[in-house]
Amino acid sequence: MKPRLNVHVANELFDKVEIAAKRPGVTKAAVVEAALMGFFSKEFDDQRDGALIRRLDRMTRQYDRLERNLSITTETLALFVRFFLTVTPPLPNTDQDAARALGKERFEYFIRQLGRRLAGGKNMIRDVLEEVSADEGDFFTQEEIDALRTIRETASLDEGSAKGGTVDE
């Protein structure tokens, strides 16, 4: 016979236990016992810690991409401003009105283009990075690339089977 334990819980928890116990073959005692086992289980802590670590790793990668994109954007803007200020000659007073009108027209075109790109989900930084970034073929032979992919696939399969056949994320 199992020892008896009388406890007081919040109404919300009690309601959740009752809902869980409505399933066939499940009792309130079994729900509470499973919850306590999970609370005291090291495996539960490891799973929770693993999930947190994966989320933190994903957030770190996202932050690194944001930082890289911000750096690229800042450098691009600084280079453009420097180039524009050092190359563009000053205009005589007689041509300034025509230049302002042309500038206004160009700016309106720029804003329309920006709106279209943002609405279409296009990303200039991603486009530029794809054009200038090195491909793995620039550093490795095809045989080396295939060998690395095989190692990566084997490692992910081993990791998936170690986790009980499921892969998170």
C-alpha cells in the first residue's frame, strides 16, 4: 500500500488535475504522482536545460546575424556618404532649382522602390551577401564537401537516436 499524502493546491491546479484525470485509465493520484516524478527527476531538468540551451544558441545566432547586418549597413552608409561628399561637385546657383526638382523625383522613386522591396520580403543585405560571400566550393574540393556532409549527417542521426529518435527545433 502506498503512503497517503494530503495537500492543498491552488484552484487552478486542482482544475487542471481534474481535467487530466478525465482521460480513460488516469486517476488524480496518477497525475499528481507523474507531476512529482517530473519535478524530482534529473532527466526532466536535463531536458529543460537542453531546451533552454538550444533556444539560447538560436538567439545567439540571430543576434550575431543582426549585428553583422547592422555592421554592413553602417559601413555601406558611411562609405556612400563619404563617396557622395568627396565626389559630388557643388552646383552653381542657377542649377540648384533643377537639381532640387530632380532630387525630389529621385527620392520619390527611391521610396517607391523601398516600399516594394519591403512589401515583397526582399532584403538588399541578403542579396548583396549572396553576391559577395564565398561558397564552400571556394575552399574545399567536391570530395571534401561530400565527406563533411556525410560526417554531419552521421552525427545528426546519432544525436537523434540518443534523444529517443526525436529531433527538436
